[in-house]
Amino acid sequence: MPIPVPGRLADALRQSTVQILSGDRLHNGHGSGVIIGPAQVVTNAHVVRSEHLTIESWEGKRCNASVVRSDRRRDLALLSVPDLNGASVTLGDSSLLRAGTPVVAIGNPFGFVGALSSGVVHSVGRVHVRGPNGGTAEWVCADVHLAPGNSGGPLADFHGHVVGINTMIAAGGLAFAVPSRAVQRFVAHAGSPAKLGVVVRQVTLRSGRPAMLILELVEQGAAQAASLLAGDVLIAADGKSLAEPEDLLVAMEECAGGLLHLDFYRGSQDTLRHVTARLQPERTRDAA
């Protein structure tokens, strides 16, 4: 059942939500976005597939926008909009959300600008999703109603803090939003995302523990510089287990000072080895 949304909260969120118009669809809302800083908007990567983007603010002002960074894996994009004026949102901590927390989604479904939908959080955590945005990743799942045009808009708690970027809706009607913690990591690494320089595949050790097998190393990449080899099996990064490739990507985004501490096996699984890799700017889209 929808939860009544305080008018002041709705007004504030609408001021920070924009409509993203793309290509030859300038007269139809293509998606939504959130103002996160001066001249900066975050949205979904699938919203900005055109090279020609126009942002329309709540007041109706239109501005040209360009893509600073796009991450198809997490379905996020950061836009630069030099002429945009508007209040920035406050990003909340999605890890503090609990089942039953009231939330509100703002967006522009079917061209209805600033439409509201309220509900409660169902869960926050890893979910396997099928389809173009498929895979296992962290999601905020809520029973807010989303429709075409909501993608890229904010999911906020009743303090007005944005806790997710609305992305898609499941067959059962549950909405999926990229958690704000993932958004913060994405924005923080927008300038020069760092990479370890490996191609990995999930494997299972004799003990039954999941791990990441290094298949290839990028020439002169961080992993090669740290003396890692193809065939090494990564167990943990900065003390956190690596159960799937997503875990390694998150570890790279969260590591302090670009230094990633790795635990791994080489050959025998009897002796655990350790190495510290200094991450390097992204060289290839295919390697982590």
C-alpha cells in the first residue's frame, strides 16, 4: 500500500530530479537523473545510449549534457551538465536500510514529470537478476511502482536522503535500485577508474570454498607488476572473501590509496600467499 509522502519531502526531491531526453526523442521523456553536485547528474547507463543528450530540470530549463563515465555492469552513468542549476541531493547510506523502511521513488514515467511512488524496502543485498542487466549484484529491492521513464531517478528515505538509483522492475512488481554505496564508489572513481589488470573466472577449491582463477593478465598491468601469474587463485582482497568477480570489482573500488592486498594460492592449495598490488588507471574494458 502506498505510504503518504510529506509535501516538503516531495518538493525537495523533485527539485533535484531531472528528465533526460535523448536523440530524436526530445519531446518524450527517455529517463530520469539525480543532481548529485554542481553540474553533475547520475543516472542509469541504459538511459544514455545516445551521444546527444538534453537535460530538463524541474523548472523546465533544458541544458546540453555529456557523459563523463558509464558503467554498463552496474548500469550507472555520470553526466556533466555545465549550465544546470539545481539543488544537489544528499546520498544516504544504503547499508543502514532494513526491511520495512519507508521509501519514495521520483521520476518521469510516460512523460509525467516528477511522479511519486512510495512503498517500503523489502531487502538490501545480493540478488541474481536475469536479463540485460543480469548477474549477481547488490540491490535495494522495494515495492514502489516503477514504469518506463523512472529509470535513473532517486529512491529516497523519508529523511530525503537518496539511498538508490531506480533501475528496473522484476516480473513480480518489485523495484530494483542500485544502492547509494555503489553510486558513491562509482562517482569517486569517475576520473580514472583503477584496475588490477586480470581476467578471472569463478572456481571452487577442494574445500568447497569459491575463489577467482586468474585466466589472463594485462601486459604491464598492476597484477603483473605485483608478480601474479595466470593460474594463480585469488582467495581474498583486503581481508574479504572473493566468491565471484563482483567481489573483486567492489574491493578495487573500496581499497585505500590504490593498494589492494590479495591472498592467493599458486599451484598447491596448501600454502596461502600474500601480495600487495598498486592499482593502475583503466586500460581495458574486459579486465578487472
